[in-house]
Amino acid sequence: MTKKISMQHIADRLGLSKYSVSQALSGKAGVSEDTREKVIEMAKALGYKLGPTKQDTFPIPGVEPPTDKKSFVLIWIKPDRRRDVSFWSRVLNGIIDACEELGWDHLIISGSADDQEFAFPSYADRSSCIGTIMMGSLPDSLLMSIKKQGLPIILADHYDPYLDLDCVVNANFEAAKTMCQNMISAKSRSIVFVGDDNFSISFSERRWGCQIAVQEENERRGGNIEFGRWKVPYGGPWRIALETEIKNMEESKLPDCFICANDDIAIGLISLLKKNGYSIPKQFKVVGFDDIEAASHSNPTLTTVDFGKEVLGRRTVEALRRRMSMPEAPTEKTVLSYRLVVRQSG
């Protein structure tokens, strides 16, 4: 009789721990994409079959699906977001944990940023899929093609007013206004927003929140607070662009404060400003968004906004459950709250 292949067999062949194999097959954070791919390929080669447990029921290409047809949620995410351990991986963990608590499995699809059409994966059981969660901003054409599948759809951290879809989003605009107002209260009279609107809707909303806060302050009090922008290409050579902007600053027109589109940019900016001889926060206040783990360990520690990343994931699953139970109900946009985290940088 053929010996049953287990996760331990896969782990032994690859020289990994069983935990790493479990994380890779379940689509959870904690392993690199390279390791994940090796685990999946080895699972295929050994003929690994998915068992009935939560850890073993993650469908993967070329692997036979469970025979009990357990319900699963299809989760669509761009590959670069899968590698983002500070934000998207934590949102994803919130989604997976909430699904498991409801007894649902999950299937993660890492689509391309250029995808315009969606095709249901041939290796998955369409009849067992109970809904889809789309993570982050996506092209309208892709969302339309997914909508045609006839499954409940929830957008996580993305809002599309034209497609009539449920979504769960962070209060980016409101949080940015609060952050900017806080900087104005701290006597900042020249503020620069660092980030490119084209990278994500979140970046655009945060920039608008800051810009509106400055406009309202100037109109209400007749002030002359200046607002500028550095459109660094986050996702591209943004550090090089940052250093160029720093070197082009005029000593007579230095800003008081930099509000960065996320913590990663803010921490990078602090490092480059210090490299060029500037002192933080003595000469510049620098703040960000997302409250990633590195924010509390930077030097100086970073003032930022905590949106509750795992909560975003969990609330997305709650929205899916609502849509499944009330398919004819009006669509909802759930806006989550935020918390200003004041530290040393601003």
C-alpha cells in the first residue's frame, strides 16, 4: 500500500521544520516566497493530498483538493503585498484567523498587477467557494470580471464607488487630517507630504487629508501655512529620489515637518536626513502612517497612526459573512477608526 505523504515528509525532504511547511501550505506569513514555492513544488512531486485539518486543507496548484468539499474563501492579493510583512501580511493573517474561527478554509491567489481579467483557478472546486476577498487597489476591469463569477465580493482597503461592492477601509483621509492638525498645533508652518498618489488610493487619501487640513487652517485663521509635495516613486527607486530631494533643499526654505505616506518612507527619510547632517526632530519633524513594528525601534522613534491591520482583515470576513446571509441588502462601506501614536520624531 502506498505510504501516505505528510507535511513531515515534505519538511524532511527540504530540510525545513514542519511548522514552516504548514505556514507555506496555509498561505500564512513567516516564510519567504522562495520557500513557499519550494514547498508547493515538493508537495506536487510527492503527491501530497490535503487532509481534513485546518492546516492541511489549503488548496495548491496540482494538488488534489479535499474530498469533503469544505467551504473556502478565495483571497486575491498582488505578489508584492504578500511580501509586505509590516502591513499586508498582518491584514492577511487577520482574514485567515477569522475564516478558521468560522470553519472556513482559504485559497490565496497571487495575481499580477497587470491582470485585467479573472479566471477561476482550474485546480479549485468552484462549488465549494463561498466568496472572494480582494486585497488592496485593483483595476476596475479585474473587479468586473470577478463580479461576473456571481460570488459575494468584499474589498479590503479599497473603495470603488462605481461597482457597488462591499468594502472595509481605513480612515486614511480623517487620520491624515488629524495628523496634520497635530503638526500645525506643534507650530509647524511649512509642511511637506512625501509620497506618490499613483502608488495607492491610501497614499492619495492621506495626501488629501493633509492638504485639506492646511487649507482649512489657513481659511479659518488667516494663516500662511505652506504645503508642498515630494512625489517619490514608492515601489521604485524611492530612496534615491528622496536623497535627491534632500540635496536640492534650499537652506532658506527648509520645511518644519515631513508627513510621509507610510512608516517605511518616514524611517527611510529619517535615515537619509541624518546622513546629510540634519537633526530629527530638532530641525524637522518626521511622521508616518501604519505603525509598523520598526516604527517603535527607529532612532528617534516614529510618530505615526495605528489602523489596526489584523482588525481590518477580521472585519473584512465579517462583511463577507453579512453579504452571504443578506445577498439582497444594500452594499456597505465600513470605515475603521484609527489611533494617533505620538513618539519622539514629531
